[in-house]
Amino acid sequence: MRSRSHRALPPMRAVAALARQHPVLAMTLVALVVKVVQVAVDSTPLLFWGDSWTHLRTAVEGHLPGERSWTYGFLIRPFVAWTGSLAWLVPVQALAGAATCSLLMRLLAVDLDVGGTVAAAAVLGFAFEPLQVLQERFVLTESFAGLGLALYVALAFLYLRRPRLGTLALHAVAGIALVSLRTVYVPIALAGTVALPLLLALGTPAPGEGWPRRLRAVTLHAAAAILATGLVHLSYQNLTGRLLRHPPAYQYAEGLFLVSAWWQVLVPGDASDPAARALLERLAASPPELGTMPEREFHRWRPNGFCAQLEEALGGDAARANGVAKRTALRALRRDPAGVLGVAWRNTLAYWERDPARIVRTHVEQGAYNPPDSPMAAFVREHFGAASAAAPGETPARRWHRAARHGYPLLTLTPLVCAAAALFCRREIRPMVLFLALVSSGLLATTVLLGIASAFRFLHPMVYPMAAALAVLADAALRGRGRGPAPAGSPSTHLSL
């Protein structure tokens, strides 16, 4: 009889019943439909100068880059190298986006107990968010990194609901997987797992647990988190070093990026090598023509910028140039920490500038200025055909991304929105929302402190915590207007040894 009654329901009532009984499954299906439609509307793969070429070389030739992710190239190898086409990449990355939507729905509906309507609205907003849609079409790490971030947060929330040492270990592994895709995640991967037991200490002990036992358990879990985090990070660094035949490291150009990021603070006296000092003095006396490229990017990438000239002055020794650049940047930090913080502040404000040149920068971020005679274009023509190397022109994803450009600066407020959500949310979910605040704060600080450009694409990791925090705030407002208290049976926070 129950089966017949279900068959008798009109389609819309059946969908509503599914959404009430299985909200995560329902929104997963909706997200899949949305992503299939988006791919049907725009399946054009996009290339970003330099980065995409590096990843495609890894996928096709097994080339291991010293300054970018090497895992992403192997992830996309089955879809591009084995097929000889870039066409499969967009559907695969769109599926990763759908999986990210599913994890967001689980986070909101299960972990944070956000109301179904609010949670569904947040997930749909995330599915259509322009940065997310555009990145799903790029040969870049962001789509898989976004899914990795969602899994990283999901494991953190699982631990905060049911603390287990095994979950801590899995969370540490998820963190290093994120780092392997983008090194911007290094700070939160190092701090996030260790912070989880400390966030639990903010809660009230379970009945019969008592504060002394709870503190002993927190100490044990914190020690285990430090051990697991250190183990996976050292293992990854050693693996990277063995593969590239270098000393262990996350990557091998951090000094060059750092000296470029803090270029405005550098003085010749910061140089850790005579060649670097002479180069800084020469560039200060006769600054090069920057053209349309911002100063920090110029000195990182251009042949007449500081990094290229430093390597040339050191006889082409890239490893030595990276070391000299890193020591020079750190000496500048010790001499003028306020100046470095000022750079981070100016980088944050740069996102809010209404400069007419911003539209040009937006086009650059869309990969619209890849030179047709570049090595990347030649590589793509050779391995994927002339059509793949041709400039795609205007696409729906690009138009959608450009139309929303005035809203992207709001993503720099993500830590504040997460903090507000933690202030107004229910007490039992506060450690989870505080973890979102920690993650978004770490990501923003790394982006503005160590980045060589104030590019909107660097704010893509903020979209996920922003969507979650806005949903928590909206749910808190609705509860205040009568949605009612959280259901009984809050998650256990008893620390398992």
C-alpha cells in the first residue's frame, strides 16, 4: 500500500517528499542536473598562459614542475592524454563541482542543521557562482582543489561531531592532498588539524566525562594531530624531492614568489648575496618599463624582471636563485614587518578598486590574452589539434564571470561573515563555524600576504566558506523568527581515545 501511495503522488509532491526525507541525495541530483545543463550550454575548455601549459605537459609527457602542482597533471591524464582531446575535461571538472555541491548540502543540512530551504538556496547559489563556473572550464587546479577543500571541511566537521583519532589522521591526509594541488593551502593544512582538538575544548564535557578527563583527551588528540600532520607533510615533501631529484620541499620557487610579493618593501641592504644587491641597486636606479603588467608580476615573470635577472646573474642556477631570493625576502620581513603587513593591506584594498583597467585584468583572468605564437599554443596544437589551441573568443562562462566582477571584492569579507555566523549561531555548532572562520582567515591572509597579484581567481577558495556562513546566518535569522530550536540529540563530543 505504501508503494502504491508513493506512485500515486504527483511528480512535484514526490520530489518534495524526497527532498524532505533525503535532502542531501535530492540536492546531489539537482546539482548533477545543473552541471549537465551548464556543460551543455558551454563546454569550451579554457587555457591560462603558463599554468595550463605546465599541467598539460605533466599529463602528456610526465614533466614534473618545480613551482606548480604535479598531482593535477596526473589527475587529468586519463581525460586529456589518453583521449588526445581537451573535450572531456570540462564535464569531469563539472562533476567535481557537483560533488562539491553535495558536500556543501551535507555540511549544511546534517552537520549544521540548517533548514532545508536555506540550505538548498545556498547550494544552488554555489552551483551558479561565476568563479566556480569559470574554473570548471579551465585547465587549472581550482575545481579539484575546491572539491578537496569541501572534503577537508567535511572531515573536520565529522571529527567535531564524533571525535576519533582515525578521523584526525584522515583530515591530515586531506590537508596534504589540498597542498599538492595548491600551496596556498599550506598554512591551513598545517594548523587546521591541530586546531580541531582545541576547538573541542571550547565545548561542554559530556555527562560523566568531567573536565580533567576531557583535558587529558584534548592533549592526547592534539599530540596525535601534530604527529599525523607532521608525518604526512614530511612524507609529501620527501616524495616531491625524490621525484624531482631535489631536497625535500613543497615546491622549488617559493623564494622567487616571496621576493616578488614583497617587492615594494625590498631595499638593496636586504640582499643576501652580492649579485642580488647589485641587481636591486640597478633596478632602483633605473626601473624597467612595466607596460600593463603589475610590478610584482613583472619581477616574477618577465625576462627583465628581478627573478629572471637574478637567475642569470647566478649562472642559471635556479635552486641558488630561489634560495637567495628567499633569504632576501625574509631579511626584508625582519627589517620591516610593518611594511610587509602594509603590502598585504594594500593587496586587500586593491580588490575593491574601481580602476578602469580592472576590466582588462578580468579578461586576463579569463585566459583571453594567450599569445597564439606562444610555446603553450604550439604544444596544444601538437597534442590536441589546432581547434583546441585557437582562441575561443566569447563564451557564456566568460560573460557570466565578467558580469559579476563587481561582486568579487565581497569575498575578502568571508572571514568577517564567518565570524558573524559563529557569533549568532547555536552553541552546539559554534566549533564548526569557528573552524570555517579559521580556514577562511588563513586562506585570505595567505592570498594577500604572499600573492603576487590581487586577482579575483585567487578568491575562488572563499566561495565555499562564504556560502556556508551566509546559510548559517540566514538560518539563525529564521530561527529567531519562529523556525524553532534545533532537534534533540545533538552530536556527541565525547573524545574517544
